Amino acid sequence: MRFQNKTVAITGGNSGIGLETAIAFKDQGANVAIFGRNAETLAAAQQAHGFLTIQGDVTNRADLDAFFATTKEQFGKVDVVFSNAGIAEFLPFEAADAAHLDRTLDINVKGVFHTVQAALAVINDPASIILTTSVANVSGDPNMSVYAASKAAVSTFARTLSTELLPKGIRVNSICPGPTDTPIFDKMGMDAETTVATKEFIKTRMPVGRMGTAADIAHAVLFLASDESAFIVGSEITADGGFINCAVA
């Protein structure tokens, strides 16, 4: 198994892409610790999969320090960090108030910043850090000005942190998911009918004819975490079913 005796720490690991990736790492022999805000989903993940689970908020540096300290105490130094926690709130630009701006940047940008900083106290040499960005970085879709900006910032982190952290044996890369069918759609404030209609519309824009699954993204994350990608540094892998670069047939 590719990750036998390796320790993996995942923020936002209690649902969607984070949870599916945690399961994939566990299946490949890793010791997995997940971090999230929702006590109920954390408990369910722990019961179903035996993860080490720590409740906390990526906007709180003390919570992150406790997460990584507990992970090291339980498993030893961390070999892989998947900084995946984030929110997706979409508003027309003129309706995007200061609270929306602050909330998105606090979680999606500052949360990643503090996650990586906190991880440095317990990370191994060598190690791999993977950050989650989004095709919103480049798609120019409406109502995503703040969200897209937050994910673009994370994309630059992968490049600049690679330069700074590579001398410590730490590779930093990012995974850029396209439209992916995860529970995040249920948190966007839409009713069930609108959610279904939105997903159906997205499918019409997908060259592969479907939305991505959490497993699609997890496979790419495991590749970036593995020795198979040892020569990949400061890069962004796009897993989007052709959403950005291919025309819809």
C-alpha cells in the first residue's frame, strides 16, 4: 500500500472531497487525522472509518495548533497535509457585502495560511502539502468574484510556498477541482428543486457529460501526495472533466 505507516492530516475532512480523500488514504494504509467544524459529521466519520477526529475552525489558529499537536502525539510526524477546508458562497458583486468578503477570505485564504503555518511544527522531511483551489480561478463565472479571488490566492500560495519550503523537503502543490457533486451544494442556500436544476445545467457545460465526484478529486490528491509525483512542485493539477480547456460537443 502506497501510504503504509504514513501520517495524513486533512482539514475539511468530514465531508465531500475531504472525507472521500481521507477514506482513500486510509485504504492505502495511512494513519489519517481529520479536522472540521461539525461535531456530528466528525463523529460519523470516526465511527465508520476509525479516523482520528478533531473539531475546530481553520479561522482559529489555536484550534489548528491543537489539531497538529494531537496528530503528532497519536501518530508521529505528519507526512501529508491536505488543506481542503473552505466555503463556497456566491453573490452578485453589488450584493457582496463586507461580511461576505470577510467570511470567505477568513476561511478560504487565512485558513489555508494558518493551516500550513501550524503544520510546519510537526511536518516530516520529506513531506507533501496539497491545497484546494478551484476552476473559478480562471472561469470568470458571474456571482463568484469573492470566491474566485480567494481561490486564486490559494493558487499563488502553492507556488510561493514551494520556493520557501522545498529546502525543508516539503513539496507544495494544488488540486483544482471542476464542478463536483458534493454536499457543498446543500450549503448554498438553494431549495432542493433549484439545487437539482443547477446540477443539471452544470452537466450541460461539462465535456465529459457529468459532474465530478469526490472520488475523482481524491485520486488526484493521492497522486500529488505520493512519491510518484516527486518531480512535481509548485504545480496545480486541474481535475475538471474538460470544463476549462475543452469545448462542449
